[in-house]
Amino acid sequence: MTSIVLVVDDEDMTRKLLRLMLERDGFTILEAEDGQQALDMIADSRPDLVILDVMMPNLDGFTACQILRTQPETADLPIILLSARTQVEAVRAGLQAGADRYMTKPISKPELVQTITDLLAGVPVVENS
């Protein structure tokens, strides 16, 4: 069975890049342009995992992640926050918002695919300190 990954980013090129990277590894990709559109899509088409950009208009990735964690039907949904922000404070804020993993751009395809595979399999992901 193919896993469904929702890619949420306000940059069209980033969504296209992630789609190409992940479809080649057998994932089905859904796309949203911001956090609010993602929340609406998740309610309709329950993906297996969400990749959320941090900085987006309307509803940022931190806030969307917090909302997903407070709802019983999405509390356990694997979430990866993706950002160009590499500061320790940003990573900490992402994990405190409830993300399973905080990854920085530019993204490494092997690392992303392995992280998704691990999260979908329920393997705990250890953060580097």
C-alpha cells in the first residue's frame, strides 16, 4: 500500500521538488500552499504523514503543527517541519510545537526518505544535539 504524504509549502518550486523526490520512492503526494489549506485537506483526505514548511502566510507551520496535535484524530499523525531556519531556538520551537522531526533546507533526499520511512514504521527518530 502506498503511503500518502501531504507537502505543505508556500513556494511552488519547493512543493514540485519534494513531489519529484518522493514520488520516485513510491509515495503518493498531496500538496497545500499554507497551513490553513493543509488543515482543510487533512480533514478530508487523511494523509499518512505531513511535511510542513515553517514560514508560510495565513497559518505558519508551527501553528498548524500545534493545532494538529490538539485534535484527537491527528494527535499521532507524523509531522516533519521543514525550514531554512537552522537556529537552535527554531529547532526547539518546532519540536515543542509537536513535530516529530525538524529538518532544514536544503533537504537531503536520502535523509528525508529515511526519516519518512522511519516515522511511518513507528521508529523513533533521534535528534542530533
